[in-house]
Amino acid sequence: MRTSISFLFISFFFISGNFTNTQASTIYTYDEFNRLEHVYYDSGVAISYDYDVTGNIIAINQGVTGPPDAPVITEIIAGSGSVTVYFSPPGNNGGAAIALYTVTCTTPEQPAQTITGDSSPLAITGLINDVPYECTVTATNEAGFTSNASAAVVVTPQKNGLFFPVKTPDGTIIIVTPLGL
């Protein structure tokens, strides 16, 4: 009897040590019936749950998710105090649908200007004319992972500008046009 009690105590102690959560964060999503739909771990593992019409779990699916690739800027239209950034979605969404895009335009003289949305194009206003801005785009998927920034494109908002080509860091030439022309 004494041996079995010691064995149970050791087993309980050993098992309880395995339940420590070492993840920095875990994201849980629920459906409209408050049933668990997805669990996303920092390691990139995602678990999804499928239910039948009566609410019973019929499948548990495990996959790997991660950050999406960066979107690609395809065109920028410069306006007076604004830019409109057109981009293509990433080729790899990281295993989860893209939830939002963020366009950021920066210049050393001013705080960064950002806008988020769920599709292209996105327009940023409140920029200073005749000041060059470096614009990038990131994508965030439903798992909460954010891509690296796209290749930056430098654009200068102008009140009355002309069409002009801009060379992106990868060598692609895109046409930057002032808004309204």
C-alpha cells in the first residue's frame, strides 16, 4: 500500500509539471455561438475546430501558421497633402486569411503617418506638400502575425505635380501621379 501511494504522488507531481504554459501569447477565436473556432500559438501552430449542426465537435485540425509575405506596392498617386498607395496582396498569407493592411509613410521631419484597411488602395492624408515620404505596406493575418514591410517607395506630395516615374528598391519602375490629373 505504501508503494502505490508513493507512486501516485510521484506520478501526480510529474504530470502536473507538464502543464506549464511557456507561450508568450495565445490567440483564441470564437464563433457566434461562443464555440472555440481557432487557437493560434506563437510557435506558428494553429488548431481549428469544426462542429456539426447540434454543436458537437466533429473535427480538430492542426496546421502551421506564421507571418504572411510582404505586400507589393504597385502604384502610388500623389495628391496635395496626400498619397494613395495601391498594392497587391502577399503571395503567401502565412496560413491564415489577411485581416488588415497598414500603410505607413515616414519622413525624418514629421511623425509617421499610418492608415489601416482591408484592401487596396489606402490613402493617407495630412502630409506636407513638397516633402518626400518613404511609404511601405504590411499585412496582418487572422492569426495575428504581421509581415515584414514591403519595399519602400519614396513619394513627394505636391499641389500641382506632373506624372513622374519612381524606381522601387527591386528596380521596378512605377508611375507616380498627382491626384486629380
